[in-house]
Amino acid sequence: MACEIALVVSGASGMRLAAAFAERAAAHPEVTALHLVLSDGAPLVLAHELGKERATPAGFAAGLELGEADRAKLRTWGEGDLAAPVASGSHLLRGVVVLPCSAATACSLAAGVSRGLGQRLGDIALKQRWPLILGFRETPLSAIHLQALLTLTHAGATVVPPIPAFYLGGDEMPRFVEHYCMRLLDLLGLAVDRPDLRWRSGA
């Protein structure tokens, strides 16, 4: 059945996930429109992870690997576009995906706050009882994060953290494992000399 969906890209790490999902969603035969919204925090992370040319809604869309017909399905909106059709629950969507979903975005949605179009879309999905899928990207989780995610789950959202499927293997797994173990050692107060595994703004 033909449908429209929305992808909200918040300012968390994991922009490769957003791009990959956008490509697959736009190419799906049932999707007639994919609405893309970048939060105010997304451009900095996009520039770091995908390149400066991808750090705007138009740039993010332009970098997606899509055929002409599927590219025509894309609709790009800014955070301030509160007059966009999707800012109203009367514009029917199959669902809203927030990927990556930052802790700030999740906590705002849990509190019923909608600053900007991205959070407004999440709020609409909850009130309309549409699927709201949150690719929550934060670790470790505080009690505040956990409470927010529980609140959102009770409200109807589905929390889907991007956790690797280790059984698939692949060249990226060893580096993920190294980074994860480093974070655990950090939490134990044990020094780890691995600058290559740490966030470097502008690197």
C-alpha cells in the first residue's frame, strides 16, 4: 500500500545509519514520499562523519545513492519549517523514524516538548498512534535516559538502538569491539591510550 514516511536526523553519532536507511526507504516500492528533517544539532555531526558537503538537508539528500525516480520521492525540511505539511497530524504518514536519536531528542519527546519540526514529528506520531521508531544512540545510559525511554515505550514508541549483529561478522566488528571495551575501561577509571578511538571534532 502506498505511503509516506518521515526520517528525522538528530545530532547524535551514527549518520551512516541515517543515510543507509534513507536510501532503502526511498527505494522501497510502497514509499511514495520520504520526508527528511535535520535537527539543529545534526549538521556538525554530519560534517564530521560524512563530510561538510552533507551538512545541510539538501546536501544530505544529494549524497544519497538513489535512482532518479526514487530521488524524486525526497522532501527536505529544516527544523524551522513548522508550516510544512508534515507539521500537522492531518498529513498522513505511515510512521516516523528518528535515526540517529540523541538523548536530548528522546528526553524532549518523553516530556512532551517539541522544539522544531523534528521533535514535532515525533510528538505527532505519538498522538496519532503512528509508529515512532527511535534509533537511540547514547552510551552509557543514565537513569534519566532509561526513564525517558520507558515513558516513550509506554506512549507507543519503539526503541531500536543500533546494536551490531555480531553473528554477521564483517571488517568493522573488531574496531567496534575495541571502542566498546575502551569505554568500559574508562568507566572503571583505567587509563587507555587510544586517541584513534575517541571523538575528535573536526578530524
